[in-house]
Amino acid sequence: MGKLLGILILALLCICEAAIFRPISESHRSAALDLFTPKHASFKSLEETYEALRTFEVLGIDQQLDIKAATCKSVVDTLRSPSSALKDVFQALRVNGVLKCELNEETFSGIASRLKDFVKTASSLIDYYYSVGSLVLIKGQTSEVDVHLGGADSVFRAIKALSQSDGRWRYSSNNPESSTFAAGIALESLAGVISLASSEIDHSLISLVKNDISKLLDGAEKYVCLVMLGIKQIGGAYYFDQKPVDAHGHQSPLSASSAVVRGITAFATVSDEDLNLPGDKILGLARFFLSVGIPGSAEDLFYQLDALASLENNRVSIPLILSLPAAVLSLTRKDQLKVKVNTVLGSAAPSLSVKLKQIFSSGSKDASIIDQDLKFDPENAVHFLDALPENIDAGSYIFSFEIVLHNPEDKKIYATGGRTKVPISVTGFVKVDHADVAVLDSDLVNVETQKRIDLAGDNTISLSANHLQKLRLSFQLTSPLGHSFKPHQAFLKLIHESKVEHIFVVGNSGMFFEIILDFLGLVEKFFYLSGRYDIQLTVGDAVMLNLFTTLKALGFLGIFLMFVGHRTLAYLASSSAKLKSA
């Protein structure tokens, strides 16, 4: 029971641990190398190949996959074949942008001509996405081929006509279902049209799309986690959900959110219009992708990193992530509070200060007003406090920080999200006093036997009682600052030699903990089993450095049952045992 309770508490803490966001780390690099493993010098498809190459590119992994020869052959064959599907051409060009396969200008020119014809006859958003996107890729891979779109305004209007009032898009005029994922690829397609236009796009059309983006961001959902008392928002994180299965297949929140981020950042890059992107939503999206941790599939890892790379390099609102190297601080060791601020991919932040504004005690709405600047260690790029505030005791807290950018111009570039609340556990040694175990008579007046025990030491205890007596266990817990301390777990377990267990919660009033077992009333609960019972105590809490997490044996208690006629007589016999260390 004690182990189960501990696991449950740990699991709940882990679920909400995402409230502490950390930039991409070496763990992601290790995961990428494990998840993206080619077989027989190639991946299953050009799409998977691009996802692997893009992921490695974002993570800065220089390891050369031995796939270029086989993959480039597939790329060249796909691009030279007049019967290749539009999607395959798009994926081949994406792979070529990384591998730089041997393609001549004639091949690029022929592809561009076909793609322009596709754009003219496109009837769905997917057609526009692949054809326009492919032309943009060609533009980035060669300057010798004309990829400009004549009549770009009409193409822009055709894509814009599929938009909906809530900022989402339809895949075609024949499909009434709107989609968040479709909104992302529509915005990316519109960005492509702008970059390929031979003349400037009508400014009023750009303004309409700006309004669509605003509505789309308004529809972002708060990311929440399950806690003991219900549902709790995770630190201002936002995401986009894809509830219905659409024409493009099922899209997870990760893929839908990734598509939206790519679309918005692509449009912001090519547009001269000030989009006024809300910094809290942009930062919230970054927090969502980081809260995922390390995805378990290659595809999800790609979606996560591709979106974060788009946020890292966008020109209008780059998220800054406040993280803690350690979210557990020890009063006993006098640990320093340390804070780091980086971009989502772990790059250095601009010149800034970090303020500790408030500290909330767990379970309380009241907060201590701190408003203190953290010192900065330039060598390790860490902001720190020399010591925790004097009133901080062992317990769980929410620390509220604020990032202050030094350069006013940086405020136009970076998103800090106002105040950032971070859960922190402050640990310490809890003092255990007046630990006694006693055998009492039935009216609790006379003490038959009383033993003082050292819960942190080594003891040998003997107890003797009968079925009319009671067992009392009592002790006091005091926090490092001398306050009463109430742990998450405090219960007594009696284990019969046949391994049958009985568990009792130890009650408390302030610092004082006590439990009284009335053996006469417990005979039936004990199934009339005579024999020896191991008495064990569990006292544990996440912030106790001296927890009794493995249960300490206080002694052996023997219960022997005698049958007299139809009456059952129970009594307690003496025994002893040595305390086992935790």
C-alpha cells in the first residue's frame, strides 16, 4: 500500500512536471538516432527520408547517414518521370534540398513547367500546397529557373476562398468540413504564392489573411493535465486539436499544431504586414511542444522539432524559455536557486534579467511578495539567488519569475510571456521527537508497557499485551524551521506471519501523530489469526530527506487465539524484533 501510494504521488507529479519547460537537449539527439534508422541504406519513402534529414538538421547532428546514393537515385527518378504524383515530386524536392543530388537545370525547368500547369488547374487545397510548395523549393535550389507565378492574385484568392469564419480552412469547395491542419497548410501555401508572385499581391488580401490568423490563434486550446483535484492548466501552454477525421486523414494535436506553426511563421516571413502575433500564444505553443518531452515515434519527433525550429527562426516573435536546472532544492545542503533562459532549441538568449516576483505556498492563494533580481553568472549563463528567502520551509511552492529584456528593440523580437510560474520542491530533514510505543489497558488510563523508540536508529523492542488491551504509537514531526509538518503518508501496517496485511492511517493534530489499536475490536478484522505480527511504520513525503519510505519494523506482535466452547479468546503474546533501516 505504501509503495503504491508513493508511486501514485510520483506519477501525478510526473504528469504535471511538464509545467517546468526545458529546451531541446541531448536526450532528443539520442532519441533521433534511435528512431530514425534506415534499413538497407534507405528509408521506406522519400517522406520518411525528409523527416529524418530535417530532424537531424534541426538537432545539429552531423552524423552522415549512408543513404545518399540510394536516396538520390530515387529523387532523380521521381523528378525526371512525367508520371510522378504531385506529392512525390514535393517530397523529392524537399529531400534534394538537404542532400543536394545531381540535377541539371533542364530537369528543374521541366518540373517547374509542369508545376505551373498544376497550379492553374488545381481544385483542392492539397493540390495548391504541393504545387506551390514545390515551386518554392525549386526557387531555393536554383536561380536559373523561372518559377514566378503569373496571376498570383487569382491563385491567392482561390486558396483564400476556402477559409472559414473561425480561421480554419476547408480542403475543397466540395468538402464542408473545416480543419485546423488545413489552415496550417493553407497559410504555408499562401506564403508560397506571395514569394512566387511576379507582382505585389493585393494588400487587402493580406489584411484578410491577417484577420484569419488572429481568429485561428483565438481558437487555440489551453493544454491541461490531470491532478488529484481535477484538471489544471499547464503553465500557459496552448495547442490546436484536430477533432474530426478529415480528408487528409487523422491528425493528432501534435501534427495539427505543427502545421499551424509552420503556416503562421511562413506567412509572417514573406508578408510586409505587421501580423501583431500575440506573444503569449506563440510562447504557449512553444511550451506545448516542449511539454511533450521526447515523443515515442519518429513522425511525432519530426513534428515537434520542425515546429520548434520554425518558432526559433521566425522574424516576429521568438519564444524564450525559462527553465530550472534543478526543481528540487535542499535546505540542508543550502542549494542555490538557479534559472536559465534560452530559445526553444537551447540557443543563448539576448541580454536580460530575471526577477523572482512571488512565492506561492502549495494549496494556498496567498503569496509572499519578493520582487528580487537574480544575480547572473555569465560563465555558466545562469541566473541565481545566493540563498532562499528566510521564511521558506520544507514544502511545495510555486515560484513566479519575470524576464526583463535589457534592449527595448528585443521586445519586438522575443516573446517572454509575462510572469512564468514554476513548481519547486524545497526539501530538508524533518525532526522526529517523542516517538513512543505503549500497551494500555482498556480504558486508556493505565500504561502496561511504554517504550521510547528512535525511528532513525536501531532498536530492540519487546511488547506484551492481551486481547483486552490497546496498542498506542505516537510521535512528533517538526519541519526545519520548527513548524508542524504533515507528510503525504503516515500509516501503520501489521503483517501476520502468513503475510496477511492490515493497514491503518496514523492521525495527527498539529505536530503530534497518534494511533491507538483496540485489539478486542480488531479480532474479527484480523480474521482470528493467531501468531506473530510484524509492526511497520511508513512516514513519507516528497520534501522529506529522511523519509521512512521502506517502512521501519517496530517489533513483533503475537496474537494467539484460544477457543473455549463457542467463544473465542484472543490475547497478545510478547515477542521482539530488531528495527530494520530504511
